[in-house]
Amino acid sequence: MSSPHARRPLLTEGPIAKTLLLFALPILGSTVLQSLNASVNAMWIGHYLGESALTATSNATLILFLLLSAVFGVSMACTILVGQSLGARNVREAKRVVGTSAGFFLVISLVIAALSYVFAPGLLRAMGTPADALPFAVPYLRIIFLALPSMYFYNFMMMTLRGAGDSRTPFLFMGLSVVLDVVLNPVLIFGVGPFPKMGIAGSATATLIAQTVALFALLGTLYARKYFLRITRAELGFLKPDLTILRALIFKGLPMGLQMIVISSSAILMMRLVNGFGSQTTAAYGAATQLWNYAQMPAMAIGAAVSSMAAQNVGARLWDRVSRIAITGVIYNFLLGGTLVGIIYLFNEPALNLFLPGDSVALGLAEHLNAIVVWSFLFFGVTFVLFGVVRSTGAVWPPLIILTITMWMVRPPFALSLMSSIGADAIWWSFPLGSLLSMLLAIGYYRWGGWRHAHMLVGPAKPGSLPPVPTQPAPAQMTE
């Protein structure tokens, strides 16, 4: 990683389809590993600790996703700023971004972890978590909150490396984390050998250990290999917050973080609606969402890849490549996402049986709701990809507005209005409706919106820092 090639913004060079695919595959691999990890943990919990325990983890996972979403935007802003800096071949500016971001994540992760630990029971009750699941959910969530600082800082490191064009290193260390988590889960749940029997708390403890070990292993490796974006002793001054960069991280990162919060908070509201139908329906929903995670993986990976790739090309002022990156990303979404959706439909029952016993009433419910929802994630995938492109310039508010409309003003009212007549099916059908509308609005904004005029830096920039994206692209590029 210390070779001269590590310094070159390679995402601005070479054939777009091949470059995007090779960059996206490790991101997809990381996402697959994360979901496999969650699925294996859910299998242990669902089969050996019961449906109430699985319901507990489903509710707790949504809260965790909400808290991770709170800093997702800052991570994404860091990715874009690093990508634009390296696209403009300004390594010093990229290091300044890394230094300011590192200090921010260290402070914010400790504060959020402490507050979340204290208010864990209240958060679960506010979601309407079933009473039989609360004794499992509270200890599980509290231990997970102790892992938040490691999760936050690892996410920051991962996004920084992706902004620099390196998706392979985060994938390798994600693999280390997943292997540790998978191995430690049964050991700590059941108390194998000298380890105590911790029940559901053992699953959370395994995650805490795995995340912490992976973070320190990644940091140690980057410094041992003298990675070109590491902060050296002579560069400790970069850890002092740069106000221009800090403003960009907050004012551009906040709307991107709110996008994820809109998604996760809408999911929490939907979970609350599902909880109203009892533990069996909630367990069915929890099992189905395990498969939904896989259905959304290609879109999420491609969306992250196009954002990093587009950011470097924006920094290099290669607008024609930015447009072709968007088109290629949408094509990959349908090819890769469509394949996964087809596999899920083909193996619907045996796949769900991994999380639910064969004689469970929840299994039939999960098969039914899966058939209604899974195909619609292809539409939402287009939204992910196009949002990844437009935010690479700093256009962050229109995607937030679109998601707010579809996730809050369309999906929940639709479900609530029809629940009295068609029951839980009203919730399931709200997913395709929201996905279709979000895709249409995203296409409209990408085609006719002003995202090419946006820029990341907010306020006066220091001399030598990355200049804003030009506000008047060539007419031919505007029509792409």
C-alpha cells in the first residue's frame, strides 16, 4: 500500500465498467460478510434462544442502525472530500480531511455510546418492543452500545480508504471481524470451555470483541505499511480541527446522515406497526429482513462505489466520466441485484427456514411477505446509485427531501390507511410503493436537477485547499 500507485487517483483512469466493478466487488463482499455475520447470529438466537430473543435482536438492530446512521453522513462527507482532494492530486488536503475527521469521530462516538447505554430500555419501550422480548433486548443492546466507538471509528477508516480508491483493505479486515464474531457467538452464548454461559448477551459481547480487534489490527497494518494517508508524528498538527473542513463534514454530512436516519426511523416505525400484530409476525418480519439485507447489497455496494469514484472524477473535473459512472452503476444494479432477487424467490422457504423452525407459524407469514416485497428493492437500488453520484459534488438536500417524502409521507400513511381492511399486508405493500416513487423522483432530479452546481466546502477555504466544483459545466456534459 505504500507503492507509488497508492498515491494515484486510479478511479479517474481506465475503462469505467471494469474499474467500477473491481472497486465495487470488495464493497459488496464487505456487505455480504456483515449480513452473513448478522444472519449466523440470528440463526443461533432464533433456533436456540427462541422467537422472543429473535424479536429482541430485530428491535435492537434497528436502534443500532439508527445510531450508526447518525454518523454515516460525516463518514460519507469524509469519503467525498478525500476523493475530490485526490482527484485534484492534493494529498496534503486529503490528510487534513483525515485529521479533522479522526478527532470528530473519537469525541462523538464516546458521547453517543454513553448516552445510548443509559437510555437503552426507554428506546426499546418507545419502539413498542413486545414485553416477552424486553428481557432479552435490554442486555443485548447495552453491550452493543459499548461497541459503538469501535464501530464508528472503523466505519470512518473504511470510508476514508474508499475515498482514496482502496476498497480491498476494508474488505480484508471486515473478514477478520466477521470470522471472530461468528466463532465467538456460540462460544459465549452457550459457555464453551472456560467461557461463561452468557445467553443473548454473549452474542453482543462477541460483536464487541470482534469490532475492537479488527479496528486496532487495521490501524496497526496501515501504519506498519506506511500508508500514504496516515498521520505521521510530524503531521500531528492535522489533528487540530480545520474549520473549513469541519463545516463541510457537519453541514454536508448532516443531510447525508439524515438520509439514513429517515430510512432507519421509518423502519423503526414500520417495526412498531409490525409489533402490533404480535411476536410471530414480528419474528417473520425479522427473518424476512435478513434476506432483504442480501437483496439490497448490490445497490448499497454500487452506490458507495459510484460515490467514491464520482468524487475523484469531480475533483479531476472529468464530467463526462461522472455521467458514464451513473449509467454503468444503474446497469450493474439491475444485473447483480436482479440475480440476488431471483435466487431469493427460488429458495424462499428453505432460506427463511434458516432463521425460523419448520413448524413455526412465523415461517408461512415470512414466505408471504417476502413474495410481496423483495422485487421492489431493484427500484430502490436505482435510487441508491443515483444518490451516490449526485452527492459526490455536495448536492445533499434533494436526496434527503426525496427520501423524506417516500419514507414518511407515503409509506406509513399508506400502511395505516389500509391496515384495518387488509391487515399486515398493508405494511408489506407499502414497501413497493415507496421504492417505485423514490426511483422516479431520483431519476427526475438526476436528469433535471442542479446537482452539478453544488460543492462540498462551506465557508472560506484555506490557501491551497480544494477549490469548489465549477458551477458552469460544459453544455454537452450537462445533457448526459
